[in-house]
Amino acid sequence: MTRRGRRRRIVAVALSVAVSLVMAGVAAAALGSGDDAVVRDEPVRVVPALALPSPRTDGETSLEQAILQRGSVREFDPTPLTLGQLGQLLWAAQGQRDQGRTAPSAGGLYPLEVYVAHEGGVYHYRSDGHEVAAVSSTDIRDDLAAAALDQRAFHTAPAVIAIAGVEERTARKYGGRAEQYVLIEVGHAAQNVLLQAAVLGVGAVPTGAFEDDTVAELFDMPDGTEPLYLIPIGRPA
Ligand SMILES: Cc1cc2nc3c(=O)[nH]c(=O)nc-3n(C[C@H](O)[C@H](O)[C@H](O)COP(=O)(O)O)c2cc1C
């Protein structure tokens, strides 16, 4: 089945369950959150969304300490991250600010898309609303490890953040410079995640060695969305 065909099938499945917010409850449980994270009285949407706790903007660790503390971690404790930690990391990658997002973007075109995979499935981050939408309830981490050349970090990480790029969004304005700009931007977003992880006492490693097509399939990324960075993340072992 093609990527598009597989996506249609998943959307059909999502539609059939979206009539009930039970899915949101399942998603919240999978993320290791409490009931307070489930938005039960929201109007029904096509794709079930899960609100994330508001991000902290007043941490006590200085930027200098975060820079010093950051260092690649490749062995993790299997304990899942909390919903608050995951939300904070996703916000660091692409959260909303009063104007724009937490990472700079050429022309303010925001070509990056952020996903997270963990034992409860695959989720897509929506900057607007600071929420995640369920992509699938499949635990893809073993397949992800295989697609990432069996690197050890993928075998123990409770979560993997994927940052993908939609070059077309930037190319509309910047033409042939778009590829360069999108690659620069993913570095900005990933560094935010790594520094935020350091502040949270969470370990992470940025990885670029993986099979692009397989990773795109596993996250069910739309055509034109290319995975650029995978960040296994969790408490250090
Ligand atoms: C573009 C890029 C790709 C990387 N890919 C991988 C990778 O696939 N696997 C891995 O274990 N580390 C990867 N790293 C992490 C580097 O190995 C690591 O940053 C380097 O050893 C320096 O160590 P430090 O991060 O602890 O400062 C990558 C880093 C960058 C910047």
C-alpha cells in the first residue's frame, strides 16, 4: 500500500472513533497523564486532540547552565516522560510565542512539523493550541530502531521526537534557497529541544542516521513532509 493509501486508511479509522472522545481518554492514559489532561467537553473534531499542560516560561536553570549540561545521552531509563515534560519539549521545538514561534523561521513560513512516538502511539504536535493529535495508537519504536540502523539509543528511549520539514512551504517564497533554510531551521528547533531537555534533567541525542522513507512511513507523514532529525529522549539510565 502506498503512503497516501495507508494514510487514507488511518484517517478512516480515526474518523470512526472520533465520534467519541473515548479515544482522547485512551491517548491521555497512553501519555501517562492524569484525567485532568483530557479535554472532555471540547467539541468533537475529525482528529482527536489532546491538550498539553501550559508550558513553563520561568525555569530556574540559566541558559549558561543548560548549555553546559547538554550532552548526548544514549542509554535511557524506560520510565515514560510525563505529559508535562513532553509538552514542554514540544513547545521548545515549535511552540507559539506572542509573535511567531520558539524557533526562528525564514520569512516566518514555519516549514517544520514535530511528532512524538512512545509506547502509546504516534502524535503530531499542533503549535496552534499547544496540543497533540493522535496519528496512530501503534508503538513504532522497535521499527524506528530498525530504521535508525539499530542504534542503541532507540532501544531504550521511552520517546522519540521527530522533526520533519515541508520544503515546499519555504520554496514558495525562497525557491532554491528553501532546502538550505529548512535544514538550518531544524537545527534551531532541535537545539531548543536539547537545551530544554537539559533544563528538565532529561537526556537526549540528536540523530541523523536513519532511513528517510521508512521513518516517514512509520510516522505516517504526508507526502512532501520529510523527516530530518530524530531525537530519542528520556531520563538517563
Ligand atoms: C547532524 C547530526 C547528526 C547526528 N547523528 C547522530 C546519530 O545518528 N547517532 C548518534 O548517536 N549521534 C548523532 N549525533 C550526535 C553526535 O554524535 C554528538 O553530538 C557528538 O558526538 C558530540 O557529543 P555531544 O552531543 O555529547 O556534545 C548527531 C549530531 C548531529 C549534529
